[in-house]
Amino acid sequence: MSISPQFFEPLSKILARLFRNQDLEPLMLSVTGDGLYEAWVGEGLPTRTTIFTLLQELDRAGLAQIVLSEMFVRRPHSAELRALLQQAAPAALTPPRREEVTLSAQRGGIAIPGLPNDAFAPGLQKNVRPHLMTLDLQVWLDKLAQSRNRVCRIEIGARAAGTGFLVGQSAVLTNWHVVENAEAAGKLSDVRCRFDYLRLSDGSRQPGSPIGLGPAAIAAFGRFSPAELTTSPDIPEPAPDELDFALLHLGEAAGLQPVERGTRGWYALPTGDFPLNADDPLLIVQHPDGAPMKLAMDTQSVIGPNGNGTRIRYRTNTDHGSSGSPCFSMDWDPVLLHHFGDPAWGAPKFNQGVPLGLIRARIDAVGQAALLGG
């Protein structure tokens, strides 16, 4: 939320008494990942002027309250600061709970060096902002928080099998190959979707909440191409109905569950093609190898479609356990269902996903559109 400009001067006056310029450099690095002088203000200014300018720039970026919250955490005994924040930015007095999503920042499938590994303090001012168009960084982080609430780990018994995400109040989308063996063995009652499985800032793990399947269990599905089990996945190319997806019906309305801000929610599947061009960025939220949630962000990812448009290929490196993960555009539009490229499937030169518009059309065609959210 924006801070009224009338508070910039009194805030800079108080903060200049509590912080020196040399205090601000590590603070800004820890909160935003970008250096004070590298990304925010020029060098050589008095502390009060530095802070005034910094507040203006942070407010434009939508990050003022986050930084003010960290400042209050570091100077909690200042009654003067507390009183002014109560007027200017009351949310800054309640620091957000730090639930971390590990960040793998990539460019063309190669890790970008020098960035923090916490997606909620990504240091992406210089790396992400060129791809955000008109969005501010706080809006982007809010949408990341939505994905944290809506993506789940798929489990079969005690085993982590893949990743899924909410596409309706009681519907989760994942790959068919993630649940195929459980269905064949008559063990769909062992399938669980675990939400909120996260690594916390103190290194511990939040266990999350498992939800079993409802009466419909697998409401709709499409098999993968047999060729995708070989080293020649294009011979022949996947048929139009070989989309490697499973629409799971949950036993509870997970999308209506309360979370920190409102309800968990779900993603609306697109009803047509989403334009993806060569070298477009992609975001993939996943539970790699059954671990807590991870964001793979590649700013130069897309290679292009296969011959018949049933798959989109990209460079983003993922991990075993990422099957069924949602792939997003840089401004968090869901575009693909990641399904291919895990190490267990060999050593492919690319990863690939299934266009969500094709999956949506198939779900509509088999009469299960009512499970999907708008």
C-alpha cells in the first residue's frame, strides 16, 4: 500500500536519528536483495536526504511498508517511530510471518549468480523489473504469495509423487503419470494433496495440511504419449488427447479455506492459447523431490512449441518431483502444466509443458467444467 507523501519528511527525520547510511546498506540488501546505492539512491547525500529519497523510491516500487517493517524490527524500542508508523503505515508494526519459498533464478536455464535464495526477498530489482511491464514489485510478490497458497505436494501413501495446484474450490490439476500407478493399483484412497508445506526462516519446516480425494477422485484425465517414455519423445508426436493431465476431486473445498489474507483461492484455467514467444520468461512453482516449495524463475526460458502444438518447450531447469507444477508468465498468468524433464525420465535437452488451454478444452469436452473455478 502507498504511504501518504506527508509522512516522508517526519519519517526521514526520525529514521535519520536511528540509522546511519552504513546501517541502510545491509538493511536494503537483506530486505530487497539490492544495494542501497546500486538500485535506490545516489551516494554522497546526508543521511536524512538519503532516507527521504529512499522512501520516495520505495513507495513508487510498492515496497515502503516492507522496508519500514524491517526498520521497526531493528529499532523496536523507539516509541517515536512506533507512534508515527501507527499513522503512516500501521501494517509495518506487524512484520509478516516469514515463510520461505526457495528461489532458483535462471537465465536460459543457467543460474544467475549473486541472488538470495529466498523468493520473498529476491533481490530482483535489476533482474525482474525489466520483465514486469507495468506491475510493481509488491504486486508481483503478492501473486507469488497466492501461488504459495494454491500449489500443493502430491503424495501417495508416505511417498511424495509430484506437484499439483488448485483450479477450482475442490479441484487440483497434476500430471496423469503422477497418479497413474495409484489408479491402476486401486489405491486412490492413498493420494493426498498437501498444502502449505514450507521451509521457515529459522530452518524448520511447516508440515502443512494434507487433503484426500473426494468421491469423483480423478474427474478427468489424459494419458501421455508412449513415445515420451523413450529417448525420441517426438516420434510420433503426442496426439491431441495425449495431454498427460489428471483433474483430482478433493474431499474438501481447499480453495475456500481461510489463509493469512482472505481465502486460499484457485487459478482459472485459460480458455484459449496464451501467446508465448521465444525467450519469454517462465515461472515454475514446484515441490522438488518432495521438498518444501521452490520457485524456478527463468527470464529467458521459452524455446517454442513442438510440431503439432501439444507441447511447449523451455530451458528452465526443474527437479525430480516437479511433475504437475504450474508454469506462469512473468506476471503470474497460468500458461502450462509442467510434465517432462525429470531426471528419472532420462537426460532431455529441454523441459516441456502442456498448454493449459488444451487441457481446459478437454475438461470441458468430458463434462467436468463445473469443477473448475472462474
